[in-house]
Amino acid sequence: MTTERAILIAGGGPVGFITALALARQGLPVHLFEAEPRINDMPRAATTHAATLEMLAGLGMVDEVIERGYVEPLFRIWDRQSKQLIAEFDFGLLKDETPYPFAVQCEQHKLAGMAQRRLRDYPNATVEFSARVTSMEQFADHVEITVDSAEGTRKIAGSYLIGNDGGRSTVRKALGIEFSGYTHPERFMILTTTEDLGLIYPGCTRNYVTDPGAWFSVFKVSGDERGPLWRVLSATKIEQTDEELMNPDATEKRLQAFMPKATPYDVVHRNLYNVHQRVAASFRKGRVFLAGDSAHVNNPLGGLGLNFGIHDAVELTTLLGRVIRREAREDVLDQYDLHRRPLNIEFVQQQTIANKRRMDEKDPVARQKEQEQLRRTADDPALHRAYVRKASLIESVKKRDAVAA
């Protein structure tokens, strides 16, 4: 297998690096290109669910993820107007189904860094930073990409190409694959603080606070040398400008409105971004594949996007390994698009859209009905279990395994 052309990867986010690691561990040559000079450490996804932790265990990463992350078996949904707890859900109910009956709050740049460090142990893996994939062309037996770097522009041939280059994917655009869906009219803001918001929301570090006018969520991450950090996610108003939202006075006022306290907040990071619900029309075209945000994007409520991207990586690399080792015919690769795309629609798009609708439902009758349903679900052991199986993506993996069987 060492004489095979390398599998090329465009994009060095967590899904890109985990894809590379999964290939390298099989002895397959892999060459990853990342446009930025280093792994992006901007605050982004942080939730790693049980089904994903099982996959990371197979890659030798799970112990470090748990050690460097923050383990939380619970999440709570609140009503902001009444300040009442609507429902508490417990992944601990899944203890007989998974060795990881909890979520781990571990920031995505840490996952990417863990995979990157492990790649150094594999001589069949090459990683290039400051190397942007700008175009691609595919042939009957190989693909060819154009890469711009400090060395200039060069052409590189590979056996396959995996586009892990984000929601604005160059690879997806080069393939001419439609990215259907929509963009939410309002932008989302994440504010990260050193303040211990556990004093305000004791007993659980993942809290979703519904409100028809100003919802927000609060969750804890393991942080950095400053210690644990708390993130507050909320939606902004359509008419608000960057300056109106991002200046220190505005962010202080926002946090105080959500969670009043006597002293100012120590805000260590502010992030404002557009939010999309989109799925590529196909996850494969010939020898080129899309994974992670290149293939699908969604709002962050529920922490599902990154997890599903890692699931993409594990399934795709398993299929590629079987084909390259001649354990299966090349048409087995059709399974990737055949299964991953509908699973994303069912378990990520539908769930995240429903999660956002619940957070900002404005119809009081629909809002009350939704809250009553959540309470019934949390109080009924069978319904509660089914709910957390889906929320943890265990249900999506079981559904995929059932098809394979």
C-alpha cells in the first residue's frame, strides 16, 4: 500500500485531522493541506457525544479527550420568563449501551491538535500548513489538485480527494455540487467568560434557556491556562451592526440582561457569525468526497454538527481502506453518500431546526404544548431514553449499523 498515491485532504480542522489519522492508522498514505498557518483555535464546537466518543476510542484518542475536556451527563431546558426548569435529560440512562454515557465538552481545536500530534507517529502521513487547495481535476484513476503555498503554485496527484474545507468548500464548488438549504436571518453570538456561571446554574453545565424574545444557552468548557471557561450562546437582532454588538459595553449589557450580577463580566472572547442549515446535494462525485462542514452545516443547538462530521470521517475512511486493500469493490464507496446524507437530514438537520424552534417559539399555545411534551418525555423512562439516544447520535449509528447488517 505504500506505493499507492496518497489520499489527499483539503482542510485541517478537527474532521480533516481525524480523517487523516483514521487513514494513517490503516497504513494508507495521506497528505493533508490546511490554508491557515496553524490550527484555528477560535471558540467553535465543543460538545462530543457518546457515539463519537466510541469512535474516538477506536482511534486511540478518547482518554485524552476525557482528560482534557469536561464530562457532563446532563442537560437542562429552562423557561426564561418563568425562571422554571422545564426538563432535565440524563445521558446516564445509556450506561448499558455505551461506555461513555455522557457528553464531553472539549473544544474542537483541541480535538484537531490531538489528532495532529498522533499523525507525527506515522511516516505515511504528511501535513502542510499555509497550503491552500485552490482547484481540482479528476481522472479515471487519480485526482489532481492545485495548491498555493509559500513555495508557489504546484500540482499534486492523489488516489482520492476528501474535501474537509468548511462551509465555503472550494472542493464542493469545484465539483459543482449544490449546497441546498437556507441561512438563518439572525446571527449568533458566543461570549466566553472566566466567570463561574455554575453559581447561577448549579448542578449542570449544559443549560438551554428558552425565550420568544431573547433565548440563550450556557455551557462550560475545560478552557486553557486560565482554567475552565463558560460560553453564552444567543441570537442577535437582524438590524444590529457588528459595532453595536461587539463593543465591550454591548457585550457586558447582553450578559447582565441574561444573568445579572453585581460585578462586570470578564469576557475573554467574542464571536459573531452567520448560521446556516444546508446539506450538499451529494457527498461524493467520482474520486472526490465531502465530509464535515463541506457536506453539511447546521445551527449549534444540540452540538451535533462536529459529531456528525467525525462520523463521516470514520465511515468514509473505513470504506476507502476496504477498497484500497481490495477487500471490496470500488462501488462500495457509493454507500458513503447513500447513507450519510439522509442520516444527516434526519438526525442533524431536523433535530437542530427543532431545537432552535423550541428556543424561540413565539406562539404561546405552541410554546406551552412543547414544554408539556418535554416534561412528559423527561418523566417517562422509555421516552427519556429514546430522547437521549437520539440526542447523543447513538440512534443514528444504530440505524446505520442495521442497514449494514
